[in-house]
Amino acid sequence: MADDCLEKVIHGGKGKGRQEKTHKQVLDFSASLNPFPPRISWHCNPEDLGRYPDDSYCELKEVIARSYNRDPAEVCVGNGSIELIRVFCSVVFRNKKDGKFFAASPTFGEYALSARLAGASTTKHESEADVHFVCNPNNPTGLLYSKETMLEFLAGTRSEALLFCDEAFIDLSDPRQSLSAIRDSRLFVLQSLTKSFAVPGLRFGFGFADPALAEKIEIARPPWSVNAYAEAFARAAIPHRKDVEQSRQLIEQERQWLTEELSVLGFSPCPSMANYVLFRYSKDVGPLCEKLAESDILVRDCSSFGLSDCIRVAVRTRDENRTLVEVIRSCVL
């Protein structure tokens, strides 16, 4: 596909933009964040704002490595998950004349865009792919593959190919299914603080890879891409990963309640293990999303995933979930 045919990927999380436009408070169910994030104490030293970050991020990588039982040489960091996806693709596909990638549909659109920006093209056959992208749990469906299944994907990956495992939501789903502890030269595991700690404004992501690949990614990413605030928060938050356990329990309760309530209103839920649910409606959801937006409620219109009759709804607190259900009821009944 030619570069001039590429388009930006549509995302949820439009709450800030709509708030600035309407000057109204917005209830944003289009951004899938932890509604019950752990409370942590953190501080950014004002002196750090007057000097460049350490572009090798040695101490930050040490914190990540200790928490995940990895070697700092296996860690790479970036300005959010998407920067790491872009840099990963630029590195992996740089010298391939006919690079190919595979990503099951529907899934997060940034994999395809980043791969195509790097000159790769899609294939319908996993066995032909230089990179197999898997989002686990998947966005937007909430499907969670077991660790055993993911290891089967890895076992089926050619020696010269890579399995890219995006685990941005796994701490809010089931971290026991994570591949973050697996060392294999064919594996890249992407992690994020955005969802678990509900800090999308900070922009911080990190990944695990074979040291040789991690080094290439670190060379290719823009210098100082993790700012002082993001680094300070990450160093404080990562040792508190286990504190998300209570969040998972509360999310499971709210997910079940939300699923039951919207099912009564004619929405068919996809089984989800994530902090969001994909609901199928009986018709195009565009008008419904517009009506909800008029009531200052945003949900994710999944037309960009090729699912024009589906919405993705984040799990939020009971009061917020109840508000959503009441407004949807007024729209469809």
C-alpha cells in the first residue's frame, strides 16, 4: 500500500477534546482505563525538569527488570505503547524488501499502520508472516488467550520471524497469562502503565525482548522520549503492580453488572476478560453514538474495526455505569 493511501487510526479516548469543544463535563466510556486505580505516592524532582533525562534510562530499566525478573538489557522504553510499536516495526522491517505481517481481525489498528509505514504488507497466513501481532486480551473484543495458547503461537513462529504480544490490558485481566517472563529470541512483549494506573496523559510504555532486539529498538527510538514526569511516575508505580489485584476484582463485578443491564436493552455482549465489553446492536451504531454524545457520554463506535453494528464500552464505577445504562435506555426504548 502506498504511503499516500494510509490514514491515521481512529481511537477512543476523545473525552478531553470534546470537553474543550463543548465546555461540558464528559463521561468517557470510549477510553478503557482502570476505574479503580491503585493510589501511589510519587514525586517528580523539580530539578529534573531543568536537565535532560538519562537517555539510557538505566535506573528506570533496573526498576522494571526487578519487578518482572528480567535483565535490564532486555528492557526497552518509550513514549507510550504506540511509539514502541512504531519503532519495533521500523527496526524489524527496515531491511526486508517484502516484509509481511499478520494480525487477526478485528484488533488494534496501530499494528497494521505501523507495519505499513515501515514498508510491510499484510498476509492472511501466519506461517508467511515476519511478524505475528497478537493483542492479549484483544482490543476490541476482550478475548483473552491462555498462556498455553500464546506459547503455542510462539512455538509455531519461524526462527527468523517474531511474535509481538501486546499485553497493555493484561494486568486488568489475568496477569497469570502473561508472557513477560518468557525469554525467547522470537518474542517481543509490550507492556503499559496507561490502562492499569489510568494515566494516559503521561505516555509511558515498555517492552521485553532479546537483548539484541531491545538494543536496536533503543537506538531507533527518539532520544529522551520518556519525560521526567513519566519516568518518575513509572519508577514509583511499577513496584505496585500487585496492587491492581483489587482493581481486577471490582472490574469483574462491574463488567458482569453492565453486561446484564445492557443485554436486557437488546445489546449482545462478546465474552470479555478485559475492562471493556464489545456489544453488538441490531443496527448501525452511528446514530446511537451521536445521541449519547449529545448527552455528554462517549462510547467507542467500532466502525473503524469493521464492526458498524458494535460499540465498545469501558467498565467504570457503578454510579457511572448506571448513568450510561439509563441514558442508553432513553435512546433505544
